[in-house]
Amino acid sequence: MKAPASAFRFAIATLALATAFPVFAGEKSGETDVLPRQLDLATARSLAIRHNRSIAQARESIRERQGVVVEARSAFFPRLDLSAGYDYTDKERIESFGGLFAPLNQKWVADLTVSYNLLDGRFRDANSEAARAAKAAARSQMEAVLDEVLLQVALRYFDALLAVDRVDVQKKAITVLDEQLTYAKNRFDAGAGPQFNVLQAEVALANAKPGLVRAEGQYKVAIDQLRRTIGLDYPEGAKSEDITLADRWPDAKLRHSLDEAIHAALENRPELASLRSGIEAERQRIAAEKARHKPKLQVVGGYGAQSLNFSGAIDDGISGWTAGLRLSIPLFDAGLTKGRVQQAESRLRQAELGAEQETFDIEGEVREAWIAWEEGSTILETSRLVVEQGEEALRLARSSFEAGAATQLEVLQSQLELTRSRLEEVVALHTYHSSLARLRRAMGEIAAEE
């Protein structure tokens, strides 16, 4: 049974959190990772999870929210405080009443107090639940960032694969044109062919070389974009052209209908989970604001000691225990609580509307990605057929030319058309896999890709 995308995403997010400390500790000690010289898609994904800065920022957001949870939870425990003080006053500033005892010009005091809220109108409960919901929202948001980073890694990797294939196509075209030039020269040297054919072949070969240069440049750019998405530097002394790809195009297919894809998106997308948690947090904040206007009962106690005001020695003092209850009943706050509740209710409604809009947008995102994937699938099938036809056309043109039944121009034209068809095929491959990756991202399943 296939595990749901949320389970894969949770495992990946857990891995990201677990590896965060050693990764950053290594950076501080000077032990940093670098981009491997040979890279496959799975390794690129794994490295991005560990080193991408956007994921690291989202991870820190979870840590921040955990601090809010700890802060809210502290209200359920007693508070213990220790205070102490010492004062020294110049004797000239002390008023004397005469007699045997004059006030000392030194005094000290020390108190140990404990307090605990017995009743607070469920403010603590609501505040704590709001903090936990906000943390859950931050965790889901990190999963959304993770999904987006994994999508960008896949797209950049596919860009690099496209450049590799373009280089290969251009090299094949140059090889064929170079062979044609050699053939034309041999025929000219043997007196069996015109010099025009040699010049024509030289021009065709020269025109093909800029395409190779551009494809090689596109590969360098794609690798550098992939490196930046991952978040690593090149190995020492290496450049983008020194990085090679270990994978070819994946054997990826889609086994969902459009309705199933939309249903999966509504179930899996972490953005929706984050918004649902945010809505719950806003509900709890409303309860917390309402609790501010309810009676509060606090128990207090402590032990203290202080110096005597009229004594012959500074170390003379008195000490003892104190205990009591403090009841606070809000009677009138001039609309303060009402205003706060109104603000909280508005934030809740805004969150609900945001969730509705996000749901609407996600459905549209899935539909757009589905249409792009269908288009890419159709074009890919057609382009493969065209390449087969182009290869056969070139074979026939060369055979006819060698038999004297066709001109060299027909051979060169056939080669040009085949090159265009092959380039169209690799672009179609890129479009297909890129659109499929975007569709899986829209469905919330990109983290589950193997």
C-alpha cells in the first residue's frame, strides 16, 4: 500500500529538523559540504532539504512558535520569585526623635514569594491552545516551503538535462555535417563534384556551431541555478561545466484523473493544513480575549525577612510567613475587551476567507497544471514520431545524393529538419517532465516522488 504524501512529507520534514543542528554546527566549525561533481536528482533533493536557506528560515519559524508554546504553558505552573534589597542613608538625612533609640541608617529586606492562578476564565487554556495551533500552522508552512524547494530543484535539474540533450543534438548534427563536408571535398578533389557543394557544406557546418555554443552556455547557467537552489558552493577549483548529471529523464507517469488530482490536492496541500491550523488559533484567541473580562482568583504566599528600624545592630531583624487569596473582578473597562474580541473575530473571518480563496486557487492551479501536462504528453508523442520520420528522410536523401538522384542541398535540408525535430523532442521531454512536476506539486505529492 502506498503511503500518503503527507507521511512522506512528515518524514522529510523530520529529517530536515534532525539534520539541522549537525549541519549548522559543521558550518561553524569550518566543515561545510560542497556540491558533488556528479549529481543525480535524488541527491539534489536530499542536499536541498539540508542546505536550502528558505527551508532553514521556515525551520526557525517552527522554533519560534515552540517558544510561544513554552511561554503559554508556563502559566499553568506556580511562579516563584526572590527579591532582596539593601539601603544605606547618610546619617545627616535621618530624622531623630530623641531618646535611646534612633533609626538606623541601614536597612535590608528579603522576600521569597509564590503565586498561582486558581481561576482565570480559561485564559490559560485558550492561550495555550492558540500557541499550539500556531505552531502546527508553522510546521505545515515549512512543509509548503519544502514542497516548493523540491519543485524548484526538479525544474532546475530538468533545465540542465534539457541543455545536455541540446548539446548532444547539436554535436550529432555537427558530426553529420562534418561528414558531409568531407564527402563533398573528396568528390571535388576527385573531380566528381563541384566546389559549390564544398562551400555549401562549409556554410552549413559553420551555421551549426553557434547552436552548440549556446547549448553549452545554457548548461552552465542551469547547473548554477540548481546549485543556488540547493544552497551549496562548487568544489574547490570546479566550475559549473565540471558538474555532470548522473540521471537521465525519469520514467515518470501519472495515474490520476483530473478529479482525483483535485481531491488529492485538497487532502495533501500543506498550505491548506496551515490555514486550518491558523483558523483554530484565531478561534482560541477569541476565547482568550473574552476570558480577560472574567473573574480571576490567585493564591499567594511567601516567606520574608527584614531589618529592624530601631535597633543597635544591622543584623537584627524579623521574619515570617505570609499567605492569602487575591480576587479580581472586572466591572467596567470602557469597551476594552469588546474591542479586542471584535479584532479577534475579524482576524478569524479573514483567516476563513483566506482558506476559501486558497482552496479555490489550488483547484485552479491543479487544472492549469493538468492542462499543461496533457499538452506536454501530446506534443512528446508527436515529436518522437517526427524524429523517426526525419531520420528516415535523411537516410533517403543521402542515399539519393550518393546515387546522383538528389542535390546536396536536399541532404543539408534534411539534416536541418532532423536537428529541429530532435531539438523539439528534447524540449517536449522537458515540457512533459516539468509540467508533471508542477502537477505533482499542485497535488501536494512532490515530496513523495522517488
